[in-house]
Amino acid sequence: MKRRLLLLATGAAVAALSGCAGPQVADYAGQTPKLDLRSYFNGTLDAYGVFTDRSGKVVKRFTVLMVCSWTGDDGVLDESFTYSDGTTQKRIWRLHREADGHYSGRADDVVGPALGEESGNAFHWKYTLALPVDGSVYNVQMDDWMYLVTDKILINKTAMAKFGVHLGDVTLSFTKR
């Protein structure tokens, strides 16, 4: 029993310390082109993505058609997903730009607010997604990074975890029309 508790405590400590070691959005402050979410996510965009499991195997491919608009500091990102198995999904984000490059966002399948920040060519945010899998719904933590490559191309990588255990990654390439 003591050994099991020691292993559990050691695993928790490693997970906590590794969470502190990652990049910070401020690390990208000097990078260009400068990302302004209100400008980039305005109009129509196409996205192409994959979900890979923790071993790196592609489990699902998908495309996304996004129609985005802003009124001042409030934005709507209307996403229509089409998956490689023929299924479809809709997600409508409602974003709000806070002070100093911070954003909050909500969507019907997001538990609580999504909170993020932009700096330089990068945007980082975290949120909990209610993910349906085989008739059940699991709340998974999403650690989402976006990088503007050109004024038209943005790369997005999201790590998915539950209880600190890495489940897989979502990788997307956005193209602004």
C-alpha cells in the first residue's frame, strides 16, 4: 500500500512539474507576423486536421468550414466539421477580447469558459471539452496553441488530456480565404 501511494505521489509530482516547464505565450512576443484573432478569424476560413492518439496514430481526419465575424470585441466563430467517417458536427464559439490580448470564449460543448492570450504570432488557450465517445460524454482538457505562419496560414496544435493523462493531439491547418 505504501509503495502504491509513493508511486501515485511521484507521478503527481512529475505531472505537476512538467506542466510548469512548457512554453509561455509571452515567449512569442517578438515573432511575426503578428496574430490578431479579430482580424484573422474574420470572414471565411477552411481548416484541415487530424486527431492522433497518444502513440501518434491518426485516428480521424476532418475538414472544417468556418464563418467568422466580429462586432467590436465580441466574435462569433461558426464551425462546421466533416469527419473522415462521414459524420458532421457544429460548434459555435462566442469569443470576447479582454484587456492586454486576453480572450474568453464559450461554446455549447465547452464546460465553463475557455481562457486564452495572444502574443506575437501565437495564441494559447485552455478549456474543457465535453467529448462524446461511444454513447458516453467525457470532459477532456484541451491545451490549444495557434501560430500564424503567414497572413493566410495558421497552424493549430491541441493536446488532449483527462486527469493529467495525455490522450492524443489535434493538429489543424487553417487557410484564410
